[in-house]
Amino acid sequence: MAKRILLSAFDMTCVSHQSSGTWRHPSSRAWNYNTIEYWTDLARELERGCFDCLFIADVVGVYDVYRGTAAAALRDADQVPVNDPFGAISAMAAVTSNVGFGVTAAITYEQPYLLARRLSTLDHLTKGRVAWNVVSSYLNSAALNVGLEKQIAHDERYAIADEYMEVMYKLWEGSWEDGAVHRDKETGIFTDPKKVHPIGHNGKYYKVPGFHLCEPSPQRTPFIFQAGASGRGKQFAAANAEGMFVLTTSPEQARTVTKDIRDLAEKQGRSRDSIKIFTLLTVITGATDEAAEQKYQEYLSYSSSEGMLALYGGWTGIDFSQYDPEQPLEAMDNDSLRTTLESLTHGQSRKWTVQDVIKDRTIGGLGPVLVGGPQKVADELERWVDEGGIDGFNLAYAVTPATTTDFIDYVVPELRKRGRAQSEYQPGTFRQKLLGTPDGRVENSHPAAQYHGAYAGKESVDDRTTASNFEQYGKIAAE
């Protein structure tokens, strides 16, 4: 039986996400990014195509590396202005029933106690359709604007992330026991305080003494995405990720990346298919190969080379205005997105130059572009999956919503003919749909599972000793 290809749409609450300049195209609605209708229309369209997910990227800084200023990014609206990614999800959930929502939130600038509540809230309101894309942020401008002197070093960000996840899992899985919530009008008991527990976390980076503010949501722990495939990033993903977003330029390169990730997952005691791996791709399609190529050339006529170099400056931490256009790019260690340059340099026979980035990535951004009719596109997607070990694709747009609509109208029917795309959704939570877990909760091999029920029988909110230790909560215990 052919392996089903997972489909995710890649977007961001901004104008220019991966393709620079194309917001000027007559059919583009990208400049409507700050209206609720843009997002609800998109969600309905994705559900029409039986997409698994809408994956919403985010940054909390600006792209000011290119020429030492954010001017180019502002002119082309390259991920600025940018809104909060959480805002539209409830509205999208209200007009759909099945499509999932992956939302990006950086652990570097959010306290776990507060973010755990926001994600649990969304998991309740979406009936278990939310996923969290765990990132550590990469823009120095973000660090400066939240009061740091500079961006936290790459590997230390992951050390922080390790502890952050421990706190989140304790809050989501251990703080409230199963059966803690009664909703009993006869006895007047909504929640049994004996079954709610402070987590008492006291670590190097975080101190969280109390209990989770939300009752358990349908998934408890939202489905966990992780974006980034540096060496340290892959270790983090092998332990925590249920979905992973990687940057690869070919099925051949993908094969190496996916094998490495699955090997690491096995070493963590998890199965090789416990992580669904998505790669970034932009698909320009039409009724025929010729129609798709014509469309691609039309989109290119609107592209902005300055805008793309502004984006790549932020992604890599390198000011490409200082490079000779024909100078080959080389990977380097810095505190930006290491996987960006690694995807262009590691395992590649081709030597990428600045001019190549301008030519081949002004549409597509961080990932390659596939141009062709339904058969050509389907053939290539199958090759990525069968030869590259990819489970699915994070599909960026060149022009929104036209790129997504074209994929649904032309490619999805071809994939369905081949038994590669779903024509209806499976019931259950987002995790059940993607991983097939029977109850929608994390698998037993996932690190979050160790905290499920871990505090049962231990200190609870009903204990007077707890109340005396947590006076800041307003004298929890009753007299």
C-alpha cells in the first residue's frame, strides 16, 4: 500500500513570507494578512483539499542584517509588519472541523507557565487540533528588543529548551490528574483539589512552583513540532518532536537528513516513524507543464531580489551586500538559522552563490521550487517520500491564495488517484489523525508520558502545607 503523503500549508501572519515581491501580483491577497477573512477563507480552502495542517511561522524581530538596516525588509514587507500567530486560530477552528493548526512560539522569550496556558486554551477551543512548533528564535534584533544584550548562543538556547519542555510536560501531563474535574452541580464541586498538584519545579533557568491554570485539554500536551535540523536541533527533535520541519534541497539530501533523525529517535527509545518529517517546498502548478512554467515566469516578474537578500540576511546572519555575487557560500557557526546555509552546502555537488540565491530563491525562500503539471508534480512528491524518507510537505505560496488553490485543484486529485492523499479525514485529535494514537495523547515512548499521573498521591492543592508555601496564590486552602 502506497504511503500517504502529509500536506501542510506554510504561512505567516505577514505579507511576504517566503517569496519576495509577489505581494504586488494582481491576484495576491497577501496584504489582507491582518483581516480575519483572509485566515478563515484559507482554513476553509485547506479543509476542502483535506490538508492535514496549517503551519504558521513566526519571528519576534526584524531582518536588519542586509546593509545593516531593516529598510529593504520594510519596503518589501518581508516578515514585517508581522502579527501574533495565535490570534486567528480560534476563528479558523470555528469554520472548520478537521484541519490542524501548528503555531510557532519561541521558548526564548515566553515564560513556560504562561505559554502552557495559551496552548491549552487553544487545544480546548480547537477540540484537540492544535500543534506547537517549538523554536528558540534566531534574530539578534528580537533579543535586543526584549532586553537582552545579544542573541543567546545557539547551543545554550537548546539547553534552555530542554528544561522548558520539562516544565511544560509537568504542567500539561502531571499537574491535573485524570478525573480531577467533576462539574458536579449537586455537590457543588467543579474540581477536586486533591487531584490538582503543584509541580514544584526549581531548575537552572525556570522556577515554577504552582499548578497548571487549565484543566486537561483533549490532547493534554499539544502535538509537538520542531523546526531546525542543526546537530543540536536534531538531538532535541529526536527526544521531543512528533513532527519535524526540515530544509532540504533534493530527495538525495533528504535521505541523509531523515535517516539521521530516525536513527537518533531510536536511540531515545522511540520508533523510527514516531516523528513525521516535513520538508519545505513551493509548488507552482497548472493544467499542464507549459501552463505551470508560464505562471512561474509571470510570478518571477514580480519578485524582489533586494527583499530576498534581506530575508537571507536574517536567516543566516550574513550581510550578502558584502559578498561578490559569484562568491560560493560556505556554512559557518553563528547564532542564526544554521540549517539555512547547511541546506545549501552540506551534501551538495552544486556550489551556491549569492547570485544563485537571487535567481532560484526569490520565489521559494528557504526551500526549492517545483514547477509542473499534476503528473510531474505528483511524480516528484512521490520521489521525495519514497527515496528521501520524507513524510510530508510544508507547502509555501508564491502568490496567496492562488498557489494553494492551484495545488488543491490540480495536484491533490492526482495524488488521490495514486492513493497518496486523503479524500476524507480520520476522526479524533490532530495527534490521532497524524500518528494514529488511540486516545490522542502522547505515545508512551515520548518524554511527556513520564509525567502523566506522576504527582498522583503526592502533595495537592488541598494540603495546608501547600497553601502556606504558595501564599502568592491567595491562600488556596480552605479553613
